[in-house]
Amino acid sequence: MKKRQFIASLCLVSAGWAIELSPIVTKAESRIVAQQPASLAAEPDRRSTHPKIELLNPGAEPRQQLRLEPAINVKQARVITLKIERGTSVNAQSSPALKLPGAVMTFETKVTKIDANGDIHYEFFFANADIAGDTANFPATAIDALRSQLKKMVGVKGSFIMDNRSFDKGGKFIYPEGVDSQLKQQFQQISKEQLSLPLPAEAVGKGAKWRVFSASNFNGINVNNIVTYELTGLQDGVVTLNSSIEQQANPQNLTRPQLPAGATLTLKSFVGQGGGEFIIRLDQLQPVRFIMSFNSHTEIVLKNPGNPEELTFKTQMSMEMTLDSK
């Protein structure tokens, strides 16, 4: 896992999950959405930049440096619940907003080693993944397909290294026998994301604010991320943070192997905003709880050779995500 902030990573990964899975449902629900280019789920260009952290306000006294100090063999089990609603239009012809069935994913971590410099070695394991919530409005075949996609994650594990400011320093995933290449691509993308929350170098106190800047690439789209954190609580090693995120992508050409010869796919705009609350314990690797929401708007234009008409796909997505200790 590379060095990028927790919220931006989750928004990108979750948006990719929505793009990947929602056509399965929309083909059964709407011919309009089914027309959108399948290439949106293509192999991503996995480039990212290290984040830059800017301390805006150190907060009130007393202040302290926020550093992770878990004990060896400490285990954590976390449950992520993801809900996504998505609306799409093609050349101004809209389809009804689609609420995807909720996804519930359980993952476990275990600290295996602590280096003298504070680096933390840990193991990661996907224990379970399934559909949750009301599925009455979806065809059984679509639900089965969604569940099948999620179940492929079960059994994926890995080993990683994180420093005591929560910056990832590398690692790898290990896949169960028979895992398909598409799932490996998805986890290779995740392996380039930081699923932890970067802490400032300086000592901080209640009311402190810091901003994290980064650039990332997901599904072939170069995205600029700005996440602002505010320290609202700090007591007995328990840290409470409010956060806000802004994501933006400039117009750019997209490369997809599935496109017909001579066709072009162009991102006209991408804008995302959201935020939430985090509770972390400095003696554990991952947040013990968070709740966040995120909204995005995307416009993509497809030009086919020999056809003067452009296809303009506009997508609005809203997402709610929670993480809880199990």
C-alpha cells in the first residue's frame, strides 16, 4: 500500500466498485444505463504521488505527537458497510436513480512485528463479504451476480508495513487458488492506496487542523484530492477527527482496451465532495469507527468512428460508508 489518505482512497476504491458492479443490475433495470461503456471498469494506470501534509492550526494546549503504538499480536476485526445510489443519463435521456444493494465486508488485521524505528508489520485477511439490506426490487439473477463478485474477495490476505504515523511502506496481497485476474487487478489497485489515516509530524491538541494533498489515478482517471482533518477530541489515546474531502479531475483522454478501433473516450469533468467522523485508538492500526458520506458527478464523452453523434454519459453517485469494530 502506498502513501495516500484514508478517505480519498476509500472514495476512489468504492467508486470503482460501484462502476464495476452496477452494470450487472442496470442491464436488468434500464437499457439506457446498459449502454454505458463497459470499459469504465478497465485496467487502471496505477500511479499515485506521496501526500503532502500542511498543518493549518496546531490546536490548544496540551499538545502531543500522534503516533501509533500497537502491541505485537494485537488483532482487529472491522466491518465496512457500503451503500451506493447512482443515476445515469445518456445524451440527456435519464434513467431512474438506482440504489445498489448494500455491501458488508469484514477484514482482520494482526500485528506481527514492531521495528526499532516504530515501523509496524501486520497481516491482513478478508474474512467475509456479502450483500445486505433490502433486495426486493432487484432481479434474483442480478443479486446473485453481485454476491458472487463480493464473495470472490473472501480469503484474500496479505502482509504490509506501516510507519507509526500511519503511512504505508509496502506489502503484497496473497490470493486463494483459482482467483480470477479481474479480482487481482482490483486488489492491485487497492494495494496502491493507503487504507490508513496519515498523522501530522507536529505535536497537536484539540482544535488542530491539517490538510492532506495528493494526486491519484483510478480507472485511468487522474484525480486531485484534498482532505482536511480537525481534531475534535484527544483523551487517553483516543483520537476523534472530523474530515472533509474534495476531489477533482481535469478534462483528459481515457485509454481502454475494449474500445473499438478509432473510438475515443474523454473525461469532461469529475467532481466529488464528502466528509465524516473518525475515531481512532493509538494502540490500534485502523480506526475503531468511522462514518462518512460522499457525492460525485462525472461526465464522459464517447466518439465512435464514422458516427458524427457523440454519446455523453453523466453519472451522479452518492455513497454512505461506515466502519465498526466487530
